[in-house]
Amino acid sequence: MRMDMRILVGRNVKYFREREGLTQERFAEISGFSQQYISNLERGRRNPTIVTIFELAKALGVSHVDLVRPRRGN
């Protein structure tokens, strides 16, 4: 079964954000996106562009590939 990419990216963003100990509010400050955008993204309600994925990955200190790659348990 294939996972919707919006859900996959959202779960990965949340995983890496929490791994860094960041709240949505703090991550929003670091990334330049609003807290509401981050919240919606993590719930799979946003369809991020490739540019957005690059910016989010940069703010999290991970590769853009990490945000689109399925992880075990994901």
C-alpha cells in the first residue's frame, strides 16, 4: 500500500522536529514558516513544493531526501 506523500512528508518533518527537541513554534521561527503551516503540514493537510521541502530540510539539518523517504514504522 502506497502512502500519500503529504502524509509521509508530514510525519517525517514531525519526527525530525521532535528528534531535535523543537516545538512547532520554535521550528516555525527557525524555518520561516508559520506555526499553522507546520501544524497543517505535519497532519498531511499541506502539499509542500520541492522548494519548501528543501527549506524545511535545511532548517532541520537533514537532507531533503530524508523528508520524502519512508522510514520503518512510518
